[in-house]
Amino acid sequence: MKKKTIRNILFFLVVPLALIGMIYFFVALYYTNHFYNGTWINGVNFSNKTVDEAKESLKEYKSTYILRIVEPDGDQEVILGKDIDYAEAFDAVDEIKASQGIWGWILAFADVNFYTVDSTSSYDEDKLEQQVSQLECISGKDVVQPQNAYVEFTEDGVTLVPEVSGTQMDESKLLAAVQSALDEGLTRIVLDDSYYIQPEVTTQSRQIREIMEPVETIEGTTITYDIGGSEEVLDSTTTKSWICQDEEGNVTVDSDKVLAYVQSLADKYNTVGNSREFTATGGTTVTVPGGNYGWAIDVQAESMALRDALLAGESQTKEPVYSSTAARHGGNEIGDTYIEISIDQQHMWFYKDGALYADTNIVTGMVNGGYDTPKGSYKVLNRYTNLLLEGEDKEGDKYASHVDLWIGFYRSDYGIHDASWRGESQSGYGGKIYINNGSHGCVNTPYPEMEKIFNAVELNTPVLIY
């Protein structure tokens, strides 16, 4: 009776325990491939779901993947996951399951566990490159290509054309940003201006500044010419059209245009060669033809000086370089010191500082021999002593005459000099001698008066012959 009772007790103890153990075991087997109750992954409840079901569910959550691209101007474009065979793998889900084991499933009913897993994405790179290349910001018809800054030289002046940034995206840079976003599973990227293809040359680039700095120097230079009290202002309104580049690309000014400008000043202000009204001794007003006396701008020398001043940026008020000067500017350029010669009267006067210093009879060029002394407004070019005058007359005969004192006034063969062969008396000069027994064109002068004038006269003194 006791043995039967013990067996019954053991049966009722062992069988339930065995049954419970079997149930626990089979449930544990179930959880070899299922998540425990209360398992949440990436915000989704996967209680009692298989690993594959969890992966598939997470994939479905991502199946409508869209990458939104926000451009700097606010426009947006998208890349659809389906167009690039975008897919994500959640291999970390296996690790979560492995960490749960199978025997602790019963405890999970009293707990909730939240997990976060990262995915590993995959996509077709060729299709991605194609999608990126087809974006409006890359190949759209409204895309503005970037343009480099450049300097344009025209007949009207120099123009600095600034760079154009444009709206052309850097395709390789954008592709890298999209790939990074895909790898990270991002759904939105915001681009800034750095994604635009920038011009290689801007207004501040060295090669532009190397051109514009001398341009600005020239345009900022003002030359004011003071010519006899009249002003001629030369500034960028004129010089801007002179600026050019030489064969080596250096900024300079057009030499022909500089020369033309200086020539225009010469045409306006030169008086050499002009006839002039003159109040002769005795009060008669005579017209003296032009000669080598007067103002003349040295066009070549002044052109070089002007060019150098413009390139150096030297604004200034200046007189031009003269090849010939007169006593003063204005109507009376003769001044108060001059030599006056009357052909008709065969007389010469020398005024110094407004006072008569010397006067004398003279003999000028022989009229009947065709040796007329040229009339005109001249100046003292040189002064020599002990000079031998050599030449050939119109008949071809050579002559040689020694003179002690010489004052040259025109070319190299016309001057005022003593004439020992005529003596020193005033009676040997003047009157009508010049008509048939005149000089070869020079002004023969008695030695005493010639010496007085020679010692007092200076170079550039006007010599007026009428």
C-alpha cells in the first residue's frame, strides 16, 4: 500500500514537471528563431516575430526610400530608391536575436526591450550616376554656366567684365554627397553655394589685378598743360581710349594716339612759321613773315614724357617740352630785346630791354644777283668768331671770306657779320649798294657796330627782317 502510494505521488510530481519541461523546451525551440515578447526594433514591435520577418518588415519600411536634395536657391529635386535599385540590409537583427538566447523567454513577458539597428545600404552605382547627371541642377536647360572675369580692350576704353558664378553644380562633388547620404540612410541633404562650379578667374584674381592696376593708374592720372596761360586738361575721358596691351600683354598706351594728341597741341599753339604784326622803328606797323622764331612743341620728346607720366600715374600741371621758345607767350612774342633789320632802309637796330642799344647801316643780299636776304621772324642760333665763309655762287665760282664776328639766324648759311672788304665807315654801307653789290644773302655790318652787338646779344634773341 505504501509503495503504491509513493508511486502515485512520484507520478503526479514527475509527470507534470516533465510536461512543463517539455513545454518550456519546445517554447525555447520556438524562440531559437523568434524574438522574445516585448522586443521593439527601430520603433517597430517585433514580439514573437522571426528574424527574417523582422528584416523583411524593416526593408518594407524603407522600400519607398526617397532622397530629397535641397539646392542653394531653395529648389528641390529627388532621387527615388527604386530608380537606383536601392536596398538596405539589417544584419544587426541577427545579433539582437543571438543576444536574447532561447531559455530566458519566460522572463521577457515581464519586460520590454527597445533596440536600434543601423542598416547597410546598397544601390546600383551606374544607375545612381545616371540619376545624378540627369538632375536639373546638372543638365537642366536653365543652368547658367560659370564664366571667368576678363578685361576687354576696345576703341572706347577698357572694360572689366566680372565673373559669373552661374548655377552649374559640380557633378562629382554632388555625387559624393549623394553617395554619403545613401550610405548613412539620410532622406534629405541641403546643399550650399560651395556645390556650384566657381569661376576660375575673378575680378580679384592676380592675372586680372595685374592688368587692372596699371589701367586704373592711367585712368586716374590727369595732366594739365599750361601753355601761355591757357590750360589743356588731359584726363581719362580721353586717355581711356589710349589704353592697350603690347605684344607681351603688358598694359601701355597707344603711342600713335599719344603722338596725335601732342601734335594737336602743337597745331594749336605752335607759332614758329607764323607771320606777325610788328611795330617797326619809326612807328610803322609791318607784317613780318614767318621764320624759325616762336614757340614750337617738341612733339616726339613731349609724347615720350606724356607716355611716361601716364604709366607712372604722375598727375601734374606742366609745360610741354619745347623745341623752340619765344620771349613770351601771347600776341607780342618778340619782347623788349630784339634785332630789327629793314631791307628797304638798309639799316639795323638792336634793342635791349626796350632801349636802343645800337643801330647801323648794313648791306643785305644782292637783289640783281638773286641773293636776296630772306625776310622773316628769326632768332639768334649761334655766335662765332674767326669764321671762314665758304661757298659757291650762282655762276659756280667758289668763294671764301673771313669774318671776325658771326651771328647766325637762319639755317647754317645766313647770318650777320662784319665785312672788312667794305671797310668800317658807315658810308660803305646802306643806301642802294645791296641792289647790285650786295652780299650772298648775309647782313654785312661795320665792325665797330658788329662788335657792340655781338658782345651784347644772346642766343634765341629775335631777329626780325622785313
